[in-house]
Amino acid sequence: MSIVIIIAAILILLFLTIKKVSPFLALLVVSLLVGLAYGLPFGKLMQTIQAGVGNILGSMALILCLGAMQGRMLEKSGAAVVISRYLMKKFGVRHLQWAVLLMGFLVGIPLFYNAGFVILVPFVFTIAASANVPLLYVAIPMAASLSVTHGFLPPHPGPVGLASLFNASLGKTILYGLIVAVPVVCIAGILFGRRFIRTGNKVNFTTVAPEEENLPSASTSILVALLPVLLIALPAALVPVLPDSSVILKVLLALGEPVFAMLLAALSAGYFLGLRKGMTVTEIMGHYGSAIESIALIMMVIAAGGAFKEVLTVTGVAKEVAAFVTGYQFPPLVAGWLVAAAIRIIIGSATVAGLTAAGVLAPLVVATGVSPEWMVLSVGAGSVFCSHVNDTGFWMFKEYFGLTVKETVLSWTIMESIVSVSGLILVLLLSQVL
């Protein structure tokens, strides 16, 4: 019965998605229908939904808001542009794929996917034109970097939401995510991207990046961009090395507490990229405010995902589905990838796919004792699998680079699938030794 309810819920999500209903409303509606279908009293159902929303927002709202504030300052101050110019200068035309890959990685960590994509597209055109190479040869490494950071690394909404739902350590998630992300982005961005060196049209596109006054230095820009990752991941890496009584470890653990680390990153961005470059406090606060507005809808989608997970838990649907998966002897990490990938293909949204899979499989983490951090990465890998015509990222890539649907499938869709499958393989291998 529970399997039928879950399948029906996913089909309703698909129908609502096709009808362009907001994912926030769609998840709430499906949560209500699942609770009612399972006979949960209406009053209890509403309490469960509110509890699910409150639980997940309580653990990740501040992280997402502060991350958005830091990213907005990197964008508005020109720091993202500085990072891009610096890497191109250092790597040169000969190694331009690596330059674009690092550009996407550094910009992609603090900035949400759409913002990073829009910022980097002009550089992709400029680099391809100046080096006289096919556009996709440069575009694929950029897109792969943004996709990997979006799927695997906090403070992006998907990984943050998954870490909350699985009760995973954010520090370990970032550390493991970085270990997985580096080879994945090289496979999907560099190796796969090389196949386009003799295919596709070269572009006749010239532009000169504006010489904005008072731009921050490259070192400051890169340090501010990486600050939250360094603060949160470093203590997790040093825990096995330093004794528990170490004062250094205690200080690092305090600095690496996710909310505090993100607060320091947001304040550092405001000071070094704003105040020291002539922005007024009013301007900085305006950027911060618009950043929070931009993340509000994403936060509510994640909150609705928390409600869905809570309904599945309280009704017992999630436990029955987890038992079904266990009964068929799927390894938990494989099961997480499969469920997320299936929902991704049906629904289109990576965030919704990951959150829905987490709601279904959360009891599996407790029942099997699998590492919640690796489960986050497994589900995150599944959530980016086989992006096609029901995903906005597919259409962004197609339209910005002037491709046909077939060309987009043969480039973007395959690249996303390589990220997903290679991510799963690395998660399965590395989880055995870390």
C-alpha cells in the first residue's frame, strides 16, 4: 500500500510540475494528500506539516540566507569577475579548459547556480572567440563545475537541505563533497569537454570586460569566496589528527560551526568587498536584503520538502518503503541514488528530487547505520542525473549557447549524467575507506 501511495504522490508531483505549479505548493499539496490517504487525522496532519517545516528551517534557514548574502556581495562588488580574469591570466589560452573549470568552481561555491551561470557566460563566449575554439569546448567545463557545486557542496540549498534531513555533519559533508567533486568535475568537464574540440561552431564574439573602478584584488576575492568552505571543512579534517583537549581544535570547531562560519563569511564579504571599496552601509544592506529575497522561494521549497518528509515519517510510509528497499537488498547508497535519479527524470528539479528522495529514505540511514554524509552525496549525485526538457537548466544551456535540442542532449544532458554516475561510483568507493 505504501509503495502505491509513494508512486501516486510522485505522479501528482509530476502532473503539478507540468502544469507549472510552484514546487512549494506542489510539495505541500502532496504532503496533505499522502497524510489523508494514510488516514492521518486532519489536526494531526497539519501539526505534522508545521513541525516538518519548522524542523528543517530551524537548521538551515540561517545558513542559506547568510550564504546568499555572501554570494550577492561577490557578484555586486565585481569579485566574481576578478576571479575569472585572474584565472584566465594565470592559465592562458593553452590551458583554458582548466581555467574555466576553476573559474566555475570558485564562483559556483558561494553563488547559486543561475547567478553563477549568468555571470560566467560572457567569459565563455570571450574565451572561445579569443582562443578560436568551439564554444562547447569551453562551456562544458564551466557548466560541469557549477553543476558539481550545486549538487554536492553546501551552502547550496540541495546539499544543505539533505544534510538537515539526514542529520549529517555539514563539515564532513563539505569535506567529503570536495574529495568527490574534484575528480568528478575533471571527468565531466575536462575529459568529456575535449570531445568538442573538433565539433560545433566557433564563435565570432568579441567583448571587453568593463574596467570597473575600485575592484577588489584577486587574492581578496578568492579568499572571501572560499572562506566558508575553509572554516567549515578544516575542523572536520583535523578532528582525527588533533587531540580532543587541543585548544586549537576547540577554536577551529567554534569558527567552523556552520551558522557562525557563514556569518563570518557574510560579514567579511561586506567589509572587504563593500566598505573597503567605497560602498556605503546602506548599499551593502540593500544587497543583503535582495539576496535574502532571492533565496526565499528556494527556502520555502526546502521547507515543503521537510513537511513531506515529516508526513512520510509520522504515517510510517517512509519506514515501509525503506523496508521494501532493504528487502530487495539494494545497498543504501545505491538506493539513495536510484530514488533521487528516478524522481529527477520525472520531475526535473534537482532540489525537489533530492528532498523527495531524502523524505522517503531517511529511515534507511538509521536502520542500516550508513554514513549520513555519504548518503547526502549519493542522493545529491542522483538528483542531477539526466537533465532533459523538464529542467530549466537544460533550457538555459540551450538558449544561451544557441543549440538545438539534440545538441543540448548530446552535450548538457550527457555531461549531467556523467557528473551523476561518476559521483555515485566515487561515493561507493570512497565510503569504504573514509
